[in-house]
Amino acid sequence: MTQPTSFASGLQPERTALAWRRTTLSLLLGSVVSFRLLTPAIGAWSALVGSIGLLVTGIVWVLAGRRQRRAVAAVDGSAELPGGGLLFFLCISTALAAAVGVIYVVRSI
């Protein structure tokens, strides 16, 4: 008697990888737009904010690729599921970006 498989092994990690790609694209777009929009409000600091955003985008891109490879290995049963470090890093980055957004709004008034 054969044992049925509960799901196709590559679909869930692939959907997750696509979601991380969209997240990375959003980070990239936000970083590039910050160069233009933040200049009137915070001046030359906008270059620093945009550069940090590009750095965060690169880090998320690399870590998301690593996470996707670990997730595929976990579905195959050869590794453990990835932890939440990338999510924590993204949450902290988002909180810092929100703080810059608040500064932008307050300085624009």
C-alpha cells in the first residue's frame, strides 16, 4: 500500500519566495522614492535614509533567498524550518522607516 502525499513539495516554498520577492521590490521602490521625496523635508539626510534603505533591501534579498532554500529543504525533510530572524529584522526596519515617515510629516507641516 502506498502512502499518499499531503501536498506537492514545491508549491508552498515557491509561493513564499514570490511573497519575499514582492517585499524586496517594495523595499527597493520605497528606498529609491525616499531620495526624491525626503530631500525637501530633511535635506541631505535623505541620501543617508535612501542608502540605508537600499542596504536593507539587499540584506532582505540575500536572507530571503537563504530562507527559501532552507524551506525547500525542510519540506523535503532534510532540514528544519527557518526561524523568524528575517521577519524580526524586517519588523525593526519597518518601524524605523515609520519613524522617518513621522519626521517627514511633522517637518512638512
